[in-house]
Amino acid sequence: GPLSERRLMDVRLGELPAWLATCNFSPQGLLGGVRKAWSSYYDKYINVKRGGPAGISMLLAGYCLLSYGWNYQHIKCHRWRKYH
């Protein structure tokens, strides 16, 4: 099919710049991409007939990593302080 209708995992490395040029980077386009990614994640891991804790635990692990990344500078400076 056309390059603009392919998913990221179906694009070859040489076609990546042309594929990125066809993407919609407006705020509405980015919001639509986030909405589509969330709905596919929700359908794959959370909204299943025989689901387990995998989807929720992946979401919580992502939140923990993101929170650690945001606070890394504070944690790094705090680590080198001496306690007397």
C-alpha cells in the first residue's frame, strides 16, 4: 500500500524519512496519534477476556520509570550528600 498508510513497524529503514514526511505533526494529528496508541494498548493488554495484571503492571512500571527520569537530577545530588 501507500507509504502514508503503513504502520511504523512495517516501514523499512530506508523509507523512514519519507514516511516521517507524510506524518501529521499538528496538535490535532499528535492528539489523534496518542488516542490511537492508547486505544490499541488498552485493547491489547487491558480489555481482554482472560486478562491478567500484565497491562496494569506495565503501565505502573512506565510511570515509575518516567517519574525516576523526571527526578533524576534531585536524586543524583541527594546521593552525594554526607550524613553526620
